[in-house]
Amino acid sequence: MSFPEERLRRMRRTPALRSLVQETRLHPANFVYPLFVSALVKDREPIVSMPGIFNLSPKEAAAEAKKAYELGVQAVLLFGTPAKKDAVGSASFREDGIVQRGIKEIKAACPEIVVVTDVCLCEYTDHGHCGVIKGDDVDNDATLDILVRQALTHAEAGADIVAPSDMMDGRVDVIREALDENGLEQTAIMAYAAKYCSAFYGPFREAVDSAPQFGDRKTYQMDPPNAREAMREIELDIDEAADIVMVKPALAYLDIISRARDRYDVPLAAYNVSGEYAMVKHAAASGMADEQRLVMEVLTSIKRAGAGIIITYHALDAARWLRG
Ligand SMILES: [Zn+2]
């Protein structure tokens, strides 16, 4: 069959016909909303490089989480800025640490919402690297102990999911083992499995003041040209019992999301990162394009590529737009 019998425009004629054949549909339940909890702010302070996003006190983070939940967004991802940073990121595993306090405030205000916590050292170290330093590089195995302590305190404070983003080898395995040994076998792990060394993280580093003070993250984060290696990273994390695997960033890595979706049956997340967010905000502010259309097209592309879970700073706006 071909033209003139076959006409693909037939099913595009009206909004209802287009809706009937729509292949990919976004829902607020697809979104995870990142929140920045800071020990340095009283209520909330805008993050200049990320218009519309704030550094929040634990109390304000709880209010923001509640707002998200009321819009149908059922999960938040917490990042913390401590009052004091040091060489080993010891503020990250204090019982009264900033993220631990944030978890408790959020769970008190909105017990139903899924609280995910970022597990890494870069927000807590004075050198800005994701692990402890030995010589001029990050020491993988020494870092694991600190990640475990951090993950345990998050889980004990009430986190539903801990999300290691450090890219150390073997961390999912040791975190799972430690959680299980401490009676926290119901705490899930979302692994930043294929996390690339990307320029798109720029605005985030301003938010939590985590730019590395020397060198870069190329010895632990992935090299952007590599796709097969991403499959190995994902496979290892699945073998280590990750409940959810993630590809980060999203937009320049849609092929990686698609490959992972075809290959593995675990829940797949993608992180629509700060630089991707800032590009859309700046383009819209300059009048170059309509913000709502840009955002929905970006988020749809990530879901169409295969990610059912989309971590995005656009979550609240998108949820509002989806409600109409
Ligand atoms: Zn990090």
C-alpha cells in the first residue's frame, strides 16, 4: 500500500486524532524534582545560574516537596550544602547533617513522597572532588567507606532511595551490603550508572559550590565518546543489585538511554541536568522560543528514548502544564 491510498496526514487532522495515536505520554509521576538543601541559608536563596531554582533550608525544602506532591510529582532528590567542608567530607555522614535534617523535615511534612538522596562527597569536600584524595587522584577504595557511612545515615533518617553519584567502582555492592547488615534491606539504590564527565554540570556546581579545586573528574566519570563502556557500567550496577540505573546527562546521551532500554529490564532513569535546564531557560528568556513547548519536547524526547524516570528541574512547571 502506498500513496494515494496511504496518507499519514489522516491521523494528524484533529487534536483528538493525534491524541489517539500518541506514542509517548508524559505524566507528573515520571518526574523526580531535585532539591538543594543548604546549611548556609535561612529560608531560600536563588541560584543565579539556574533561574527559578533555590538553595533551601530544611523547612523550605519540606514546603517545596509538599508543593511537588500536590502537583502529582511523587519523588524528590536531595543535594546538600554543609556549613563546613573538609578533606574527607565528614559533614556528609553526620546524623544531624543537612541532608539528614532535610529528609526528616520532608517526611514529617509529606510522608507519602519518595525521598531520594544523592550520595557523594563533592558537595562536602573542600577540594570539590567526589572522593578522598591520595596523591593527585581520588582513592577509590578509601572513598567507599565514607559513601557507606553517608548512605546509612540517609537511610536511617528515612530516605526511601539512596543514589550514589560518585562513580567509584564497587560502591553499589558495598552500600547494599551495609544497608542489609543494618536492617535497612527495604532502602532502595538508584545508581548513577552511566555518568559522563560533562560540561553540562556547570550551573549545578555553582549551586552547591563543588567545582574541583584542582584537576577534573575524568579519572572517575565516563568519557563522553564511549557507549559500550556505559553498558558495562550499567551491567555492573545491576549485578551489584541496583534497583534503578541512571544515565546522566540526558540530552546529549539519548542514544545511551535507548541502548540501555533495549538491553536491560530494570527501571531506567535519566537526569535532565542543570546545563540542559539553563539552556532552555536562557533560550526562552531571550524570546528565541516558547518555554513550555521547549520543555515538553525535551522531556518527551527523554521518555521516548526509554527513560521512565526523569529527574528534572522543570518538574513543577511540567506537572502544571500537564494538568492544563
Ligand atoms: Zn560528586
